[in-house]
Amino acid sequence: MKNRIEEFENYMRSSAEEKKQKIAEMVRDGRADEARAVRAGLNMYEVMTALFGAALKKTGEGEEGFSREFHILKDNVTGNWKRNLEAAEKHGDAEKVMIEESKLETVEEIVRKFDSLF
């Protein structure tokens, strides 16, 4: 389990670094609106790393309980973002839609990696 924890933590760090580079490229290319949405996705690495740590602390290294706890925490947090996305779509707020979609897409990528390891 320890090796998989380290692999996930390394994935989170390297993926966050890739997002930072992508943001810098977008800013250089004058794509500030897109960069803001990607930056929101970048923040998800911090949020999900915190949830990962909280689940690990609560359950120890017991694999089944750990995975279940991580998903519970993730569902609690993403519920608000899904509601924010629906509200933004309802009000035609294109920038907010782009930001909320970026958050949720990033979380989906992170969860896929998590599920492949745990």
C-alpha cells in the first residue's frame, strides 16, 4: 500500500506541475479566460490531496475503508460544484460554466488514477 500511496502523491505533484505549465502557456498566448478555468482545475489537486490525506488519516492504511472514505469525502465536496455548474448553466454564465467544468473534469481524472491504484 505504501508504494501506491507514493505513486498517487507523485502523480498529484507532476499533474499539478503540468497544469501550471499549461496556464503559463495560455497566459503567454493571451488566453486569460481559459487560463482562469485551468487554474481552477489546478486548485483541485490541492483539494483532492487534502481529501486523500484526510481519508488516510481517518482509516490508516486499511485499503477498503480508505478507498470508501476517500470517495465519501470527494462526493461531499463535488456535490457543491455540480450545483454551481447547474446554476451557471441556468443563468448563461459561460465563464463560470467553464470554471466549474474544469474543476469537475480534473477531479474525474484524479479519481480515475486513485481508483486504478486503490
